[in-house]
Amino acid sequence: GKSKKFKLHLCVDNSSILVMENIQNKSSKSLLARRYQIAILSFFGFFNVYALRVNLSIAVVKMTEEIEAEDTHLNNYTYREFDWDSKQQGLLLSSFFYGYIVTQIPGGWLAPYVGAAKLFGFGILATALATLFTPVIARAGLEALIAVRILEGLFEGVTFPAMHALWSNWAPPMERSRLATIGYSGNYVGTVVAMITCGFLAEHAGWESVFYVYGVVGVIWCSIWLYTVKESPALDKNISSEERNYIESSIGVLEEKGSTPWRSILMSFPVWAIIAAHFSENWGFYTLLTQLPTFLSDVTKFKLDKTGFMAAIPYLAMAVAVQGGGLLADLLRTRFNVSTTWVRKLFTCSAFIGQTVFMLATAFTFSPTVAVAFLTLAVGFGGFAWAGFSVNHLDIAPKYASLLMGLSNTFATIPGIISPGLTGIIVQDKFINQGFFLLNAGLFGFGDCMGGWVC
């Protein structure tokens, strides 16, 4: 940050980044380097974070569809196993975020003290265990299912802040973009795989299988993560001495945390720019995440397995864009000497411009195929923003990066609470689809304006 009142930063530009070329060897850049092993494991961690989150969005379509049956007199009739209307489904889908928003800031504060790697792993483990019991809880009633989704949100709320705290110890400044985005791209790969496989599982193996399969996968990943990943290079017995020296010399020694400078944080323009950009990006993402499967099912009349595949396409584009954006951002900084400030602004603003344009285009098309194409481009452009605002916490204040991520993600969780319920209330309006996309386009435009303040 360039705000004079916000004096927490270690570096915001290339001129203030210490590049230790004399100790960085070829092996430290390879995928075998310990920090890249952690990035790959974090990829699968965030894969689970979003797979465990999106599974209900797919399963609820099957849970609430009409089933044909015969009574004892051989008369045909239809019924629904869970007779939830659109408002109740909207409340159910948004309930996760009521828990998720609560633990963002506490998670950011706790991570450096209790251990970022442990907090990240146990947060996902608890969510996976709750997922395994979801079918039993669902049959106990809507209120019980809402309660367990809130509980899952509480556990997952610590994951993003914890990961930022871990990268403050593991990520050399000039590799922050690529390391962080390798992990974050797991969000969208998890969304893609979950939408496809959950639709297939629900259609052919029953909706309960969705929760059993991903609950088990989450538990297996947590076991590997908690055994493998350490809090810092100094605590890792399997890291090479060359890589450890490179990481520690590049990052430098962060001062011990004293009292949190809340006034400086809350008076910083860069911090509020990150918050605004994060809010805008998540509004579009969360809205589509929870509503796209139902939207496509209603519009295309496809079976759930095909609907899940179509709904996954935009997030596949975003997964590619997230990783590509991270590599390109670090390339611009290292090879072409573009300042970190301008790289963050470039990727944030260009992402929002692309999203605004294609979301507007979606609002005025009546072809499902064209709509999916425009949504794919809109969501895909959003991937570039992750090499902008989402890494920026580590640029402006690495010592407080987890806390800043918790703060921005708190505001960015509000769309997850508001948008599903809002859509559920007005879904009966035949113009909802157009208004839905226009609202998202407007918020992406707002994010673009605020993106100019990033860094």
C-alpha cells in the first residue's frame, strides 16, 4: 500500500523486493521443490473445499424432483422426497455462508498462532466428516440440514486465511502469484469435477452417494496434508538446504506480531480496494455456483448428469485462467520488470471488464447454447483477477496477510448469503434470468472501478 497510514507492508513493488539470484538454483524452481509440492497439495485441498461446498447445489435438484409411483390401487401419482419450494431451497443453499462468514477474521487471527497448515487441514477434515452424515441429517428435516450446512461453513471459513498465513512463510515474493494461484485453481477444478460427477452420481447411484463419495475423498486428502505439510521451511525435514536458504533469504525475517493495527488497516485505501474487488468477484461466482445447475435444468430440460456437465464448463475455463494468470503475472514482474503495482491492477481490471461485457451479452441472448458460451467467457475472465486482488494481501502486508484475507473474505461472503435467497424469492418472475445477469454485470463493473485502487 501507498497509503501513508498503512505502514504494515514489507514490499509492494519490484524496487523493494530482494531477489536472491545468487542462492536460487535450478532445482528450487522445479515441481520437486518443497514449496511446489505444498502448492500442489493445496490445489487438492481447495479442490475439496469447493467440492464439499457445491455438492448440495447439484444434489438438491435430484432431492426435490418429482418421482412417479403407483398406489395400492395401481393409480399413478407423483411425489417429491423433499418437498422444498424455491424459497426454502434458497435458504438451504445460502445457509453454508452464515457459518462461513463468522470464522474468516478469527481464522486469520488464529492461523499464525495455532499453525496455518493444521488449521487448513482440520477445517477441511471437519467439513468432510459432516458431509458423510448429510444424508441421515437431511431426512431429519430441513432445519437439521440447514444447521449442519452452517456448521460446515464455520469449519471452511478458516481455510483461505490459513492458506495466506502459510504462504507468508513459504512463498518467495517473486513467486507469490504462481504458488498461490496453483492452489486457488483447485477451487474451480473442484467445482468442475463435482458438478460433473455429482450429477452423474445423483442420477445413477442416488443423491446420497454424492455426500458419501466426497466425504471419503476429503478425509483421505486431510490425512496426507496433515502428515506432509509443515508450518515453515525451518520445520520441514524433507526440504533441501538450498531451497530453505532461498525461501528464508527472499522473505526475510518478519517482526513478531504485536497488537493488531486495526486503525491503519481500516484507514487504508488499498485494503478497501481489495475488499471491493473481492466482494464483486464473489457475487458473480457464488450466484452462479448455487443457481446455474437449476437454471440449466429449467432452461434446457436436460437430465441432471448432462446439466452438471454444462454447468461445469465455465469453471473449467476459470481454472485454466487462474493458473495461466498466476504464471503470466510473475513473468511480467521477473522477465519484463513490470511493477507489482501495475501487474495487480492490470489483472484485476481486465478480469472485471471481460466479465462485465460477457455477462451483459448473456442477459440478451435466448439460446441456451450461446448463453453457456457467454457464461464460460465471463467466468473464465474472472480467473485472471486472482493474480490481482487475491494475492495482494501478501504484497502489502505479509505479516498480516491471513488477517487481511479474513477481512476481505468476510465481505466477499455476503454475496453467498444474499444472492441465493434473493434469487429464490424472485425466481417465479419470467424476467429473472435477464435481471439476474444484468445485476451481476453491474457489480463486475463496480469491481473494475475499484480495481484501479488495488496496490
